[in-house]
Amino acid sequence: MKTPSITLLLLLCFTAFVSAQDMGLEAEAKTTTSHEMIEISEEKDAMETDSTTVADPQEMDKKSRSSGLAVNIVQNNVGGFFPVFLGHVNLRPNLNATWYSVFWTNPSFGTLDVGGDLWLETGAGLGFSSPNGKWYVNPSIGFTHGKLLSGGERTAIGDGIVPSIMALYNDKVFEFEFYLAYYKALRKEGPVTKDFVLNWIAPGVKVSKTFSIGAFYEQFVLTRITEGDPHSIYQWLGPYVKVPVGEGHFVRFAGGWNLANQEATGNEFYKISAFIALK
């Protein structure tokens, strides 16, 4: 993309820590996003940044585990291809510590002519499950490493900070995912620094045990740029289809229209996430 939900640039980083998670820079990075913005689970809970992202809490292994590891593989038409690694360690019932990393592989987020200085997002947080296991909320704090926010010629460690939150809901009929991340420049390594906001929301209905459908909305906003005006990089709206595969895995595809196209990001969009529980 011209400039990332992140996501997209999380993105997710919560389908980051998210499972956690779908920049469109998402940070899409959280990064899609992404920051589209990843999800980590405890027992029935899973974090998907798409952006993260981001993962379905009821699609992870239902046996209690002291720790877990998952990968959410995401691609969209702005942020490109970015895998998100998600981990968690159970602290006590209904509470776990989470961590994530988003590997933004889009060379335009780094040094385009040589393909170096690729953007990296890492972070950690806490995951809270409701007593009935239907809700999972995961606030986290992350840091970016590269040059996208700080504006330098080469990589800067901690070039930005990324507070984010992922919220997930799942029962026998309904599913819901929400992600919000703020990408704030921490360092000034060049004449132009930037801040972004990445967010998405995805309510859906489980048609059967192996198929669900819903609506998908994601927005990536340039909230500040040195000597420039804030604007939406993209604003996506369309349907999604999700197919669980085995235990703890799923594939979700969303596509539709781009309602904000100030940066020539196209009139339509697609975003696909493949969430795989590794442990």
C-alpha cells in the first residue's frame, strides 16, 4: 500500500495478539492490520491483528492448556502478505498473558529499491475471558521497528508504539470480532513522521458447524503527517465467509468495496486470513 492498519498496516495483529490477529497500512500492521490488525485463546478462547488482526475463541483446542502458539497468515490488496505469530500463557482461570509479532513483508513499508528495512511489529498484553467463555478481551501494547513511522532512511528500533485492543464474542449462533490500534511515531529520524489508526469490525452468523457468514468493515486512517493533511487510506465494506478446518483452524475471506480512495488504493478490496493453531 502506499502507506499502511497497519493491520495496514495490524495490522495484527487480535483473526494481534491477537488471534489475534487481520496494516492496511495492519498494521492489518496490529496489519492489516495491520496496523487487519490475530487471536490467542485460553481453553475455548482464541485470539485472531488480522491485525492484527484474528481468531475465533471457540475454534481453538477445547482442552485446557498452560500455553499456546498460533500463526495467522494474512493477505490483502493494500498491505500485501504478512504472517502474524500469536502466543499465550495461562496465568489463572479466565486470564492469560499474550504476545504477538507481525512480519510486514510489503517492501514499500521499508526501503523499496533494495527491499530492506522491512517493518516489524512486536507486543504483549493480557487476555480476559468471561465466566461463560463467550467473550474474550485482549488489550495490548506493541512497538514497531523499521522506518515507516519515524521517517528515517534506515531501520530504527522502536520507531513507533502501538496500543491496541481486541474483543471477540462467540456462541452457538453468533460470532463477533472488533479490533482497534493506534500507530504513534516514537522517534523522529527524518523530516516526515506519521501516525495511523487501524480498526475493523466483523459480526457474523454461524450457518452450520462448518460455515459462517457475516459483514466486514475495516478502516485505515493517516491521523497525522508532518506538513500534510490527515485522511483515510482505505475504508472497506463487504461480506465475509469463514470455514473452520479441523480443530483450531479456519480460513476467512472478505471482499467488497473501498469507500475511501484518497491514495489510489482501488475501488474494491479483498482480505484472506488462514488461522492455524500450532500448539
